[in-house]
Amino acid sequence: MYRSSKILIACGLVSAMALAGCSSVEPNGPVPREYLTGTTLDRNQIQVAKRTAYLEVKLNVLDKHLRLEEKARIRAFVDDYISRGHGPLIMSLPKNHGNEELAVKAVAEAREIAWSAGVEYEEIRGSAYDANGSDSAPIVMAFTAYDAVAPDCPQKSMIDFADATSNNDMQTLGCTVRTNMAAMIADPADLLGQRPLDEGDLARRTAQLALYREGQPTAAQRGESESGAVASAVN
């Protein structure tokens, strides 16, 4: 019995030494180092790039107000700011413009368009630059935005799918998923984790838990005008 215990202890020590030796040995053969840590998606991460979105609003020295096409461009730019803009909405007035009165009125019109779209005056920041008397100097609007940068996926034609040297996942696995995600993310800044989550609906959660405890369905009930049936037109 004593001898058997000594043999078991010795085997355990040998196994531990073998494992320790394996952990310190550099990986070789068909297994790349990056396969030993993380997951497939970790190797194909989406990057976030910060940039400045800007719009030059054209001013015609002969006009007294902004032209309709410029107002439409401002509305589209403001909608983009509301959708994915961060920080203040900058409106830069051209000082020493060939038509100072028009420049001031145009900025006021741009602020009114932004306010009507839902941008608070506190979110708008004014600035100015020297137009040096130019008649064609525009109003410059700008805000900070973020873009999702998809991983650089290797071409499928470059991958030998018949190579079964190892059981590793392919280099391309997960890359297309990340590329699709990058194209669908509404605001890439969310990937930075800076926007706080809304608070949960405690009343709704309590009501659902009560239904569950009573053995009742927790799904929302459909009305008479609602149906989940597939239309017969596609049959």
C-alpha cells in the first residue's frame, strides 16, 4: 500500500512537470500563437474611427436669405447630427464676408432649422473665421462622428479549405460576421461603451414575474387586428 502511494505521487509529479514544460514551450507546428488565446471573433474585431463631419453652406452675395437647396442640405446635415452626432453642433460664421447681413441672417436661419428638428440651443456652438472680404465664403457646420471600421478579411480564394493539417478554425471564420455588424451598427460610438444604458422597467419586470409564478403566459397578447399567420399570397 505504501509503495503504491509512492508510485502515484511520483506519477503526479512527473505529470505536473510535463504540463509546466508544455506551458513554457513556444508553440510550433500548424497551431498559430493567436489561436491559443481569445475566440474567433476576438481575432476579427471592429475598430472605431473618430472624424469630423462638416458641411459648407453656400452664400450668394446677391441674396437676402438662404436658398431653398441650402436649407435642404442643412436639414439633412442636422438629421445626421441627431442620428449619430456627438458633442456640440458647430456653426461657424464667416467674418468680413462680402455680404455681412446675409451671413448673419443665414446663421440665424440655420439655428432655427436645427432647433425645429429637435436640437436644443444649448447644443449649438457658434464660432467665426475670417473670410477676408470673400463673396463666396460659406457658413461651416460641423460635429464629431464615429465610423465603424470592419476587419480586413482575407480573400476566400487565398484560403486552402482542403488543408486539414490541423483542426483549427479557418482564418476567415467570423470575419464576415464582423463586417456585416460594422455595416449595421447605427452609432459606432456605442462600441466604445461611453453611452449609459437606460434604466430597466421595474414595474414591467414585476408584472412579468407575477404572471410566470401564476403559470400564465408572459408574452404580449395580440389584438383582433393582429396576427402572426403568414399571408396566403406567399403560399
